Amino acid sequence: MPELSVKKHLSGIIIEYNGDRIALDTGIPNEPTLLSHAHADHLSGLSSAACVFSTAPTFDTIDARTNLTLKAREIVTYQIPFSVRNVKVVPYNAGHVIGSAMFHLEFNDGMRLLYTGDFNVVDSLVHSAAIPIAADVLIMETTYGTPDWVFPPRNETHANIIKSAIVECERGKIPLFKAYSLGKAQEVIRLLQDSGFDVISGNHVIDTVSRVYEKYGVELNSIGVMSKKAYESLSQKCVIVSSSAKHTKMNLRKLLGIKSAYSIESRLEEYSLSGWTLGKYSRRGHPLSAHSDFPGLASFVTGVNPKIVYCFTDNAMTFSGYLMGTGVNAVPLE
Ligand SMILES: [Zn+2]
């Protein structure tokens, strides 16, 4: 059997097997790239790729948020096979953000490899859960790969976010929920708008990404922070979703003038929305995550049933050790 090479490179990984060399979430000259999603920490070196293969929402999000120039792009669709070099590739939903894809590769000797990118095995309000696909080799992210990361049921987290919003509004405050502009911001906008709140998006980039979600059928009715409607909502009951509280406050100063903005700022109550809020040094917030928790990662490996697992991102070492303890061959990529 030919040897498989799996190496980290910039924001991603390069694999080489049986004469075929493919970049995953990074770019190298003259070689193809499979791109899992549009978060910035997966885009390094992409402009040097011979051709980038990804879903239409991922390309739309890249175009909306970055000035990245790609030499060539190929749009791929979930569950529709395509070829790269001599490899049959099938993209599957990764459940992480809009358009996020896992890639299942089948080499010409039958060896099957699954690359997850970032993935979530739990349904969110705006994304469907990732489902494991059988493979001989699994390359997976392990962001929350230690046993202490166990998230509560998502509907419980949703209920607690709504509760915080109600409590703060009732005491005359403006809750400001901090979430990444791609993925979680859209989920929490959806959650709060469906609960009857006026939702202000505190950063222009959130609106830019929300337009991509809307293009693919997700209805989002947030109010841009620089709009006249935001001015009206801020004097009444409203919530803010922000990817950068600092920039949201700068926007408020531009909209209202420094004096009026100050009276709004004094009413802001910040909540982080992240799995990390469960940690020892966390800030106030709720554990809304776009990644799988530890039990989710472990059950995903069981579902894929691989002969070997390569782990990347935070906790790769710990999760590999855990897998080895359960009899699964595992290697941390660090
Ligand atoms: Zn991501």
C-alpha cells in the first residue's frame, strides 16, 4: 500500500498519496485546493492555488468579506462527486457555517479519506448537523477535544440567550451578544428575531454575510447599526448582535454623536456566545458553539470507523491520546 503523507501547511494541510498531491484549506503553487469554509483561519496561501474547489456559499462569503483573488475556482455541491487529479471527491455538509464542507476522497487504489475542516454534529437554527461518512483515514479538527468540553443541549442554550435578553431589556439595558460574524451571528439573529426582538447588527460585516445567508433561503431581519431604524430601536427595547463590541461602539458614536452614544453605551450589557464561555477564565455568556464538543467528536470518530485519525487545531494532542486509549490509531498534527 502506498504511503500517505499528511503535513500541516499555513492554515491547512497538504496530503500526498500515490502520486496525487492536494491542499486542504491552504494553497500551494500548481496544486489544487479543497476549501472547507470561508473563516479567515482557513484561507492562507489560497491565492497561489492552481484551482480552489468549494461550495457556492463559501465563494460568495469570501467575495463578500475579503479581497482575495483566486486563480481559478470550481463550484462543488454537497453529495455530488467530482474529480481532482486521479481522486474522486465528494463534498458533504459540515454543519459549521453556511456552505461548510467536509471532503471524502477516494484514491485510485480504493483508499478512502475524510477531511472535516471545522464541523458541528449538532443542528443549529441556520445549519444542519454534519453526519459521519465511513473512511480509512480521518483528518479532523479537535478544537474542543478534551473531556471537560461538554456543551448543554442547544435548545437549552437558546433558551438561556433569550432569557438574558428579556432580563436585560426589562431592566432598561441593551444586551449585546458577541458572536463571530460568519455563522453564529446569523444563528443568534435568527433566534432573537423569532423571539420578537428588534435585532441590531452591530457591524457591517455581519450584514454582508447575512445577505449570503438570505441568498440561500435563510430569512434574517436584523437592522444595520448605521440605519435610521437602528436610531429608533435604540431608544426602545432592542438587542445588539456584534462581532466586535469596540467597533459597534464606534459605529454608535458615528450614528448618534458622542454624547448620545455614551448614554446608549452605559446601557450595554455584553454576553459572549462561544463554547469557551464554559471555561475557567470565561467572560459572561452562553456556550453557543459552531464546533462539536468532546462527546460529539468522539461519536463522529466511531461513525467514520477509520484505521487512523490525524487531529489538528487545539487539543490535537489530548484528543489523539484519548483515541489511542480507546484502541484507535491517532496522530496529532502540531
Ligand atoms: Zn471555522
